[in-house]
Amino acid sequence: MHSDQLIKSLSKTGAEDLASSLQWINPLPDDAAELLKKINIALGIVKFSQSRRAEEKGSKSSNTHLDALTRLKTEIESILGKN
């Protein structure tokens, strides 16, 4: 599936999660499977970054980016599973 088709299939929440996650996954690849791979890489980066911040500050950081990426990944997997 092409990423453009996938993006059009996203729910309103999915589109908002994509918009808030663009800093982690830009540029968007043409292929939806590649987009999913980039989201998985971004999840790893965000998780690592948060764990480092927690070590340095001794407190938990916000999970906003992590939550948005996780929801986006789940929705994309659901859409791709239907095709």
C-alpha cells in the first residue's frame, strides 16, 4: 500500500498522531510498510531518550510522543491487516 492511501485511511486521532509524530518520521516514505518501519525506529529512539532523561533527572518524562507513536503504529497495523 502507498503511504498516501494509508494516510487517507487514518482516523481523526490517527491523523493527529501522525501530525504530532512527523518530527520523528519525516520524510515520509512512499511505501506504507517502510512508514511502519520508521515508526518502529522512532519508538525505539523515543523510549531510549526518555530512559536517559529519567536517569539524569531522576523523574519520569512526558509520554506524549511515545503514546502518539504507539497509537499510530497500532492503527497503521490495523489498516494494513485489513488489506
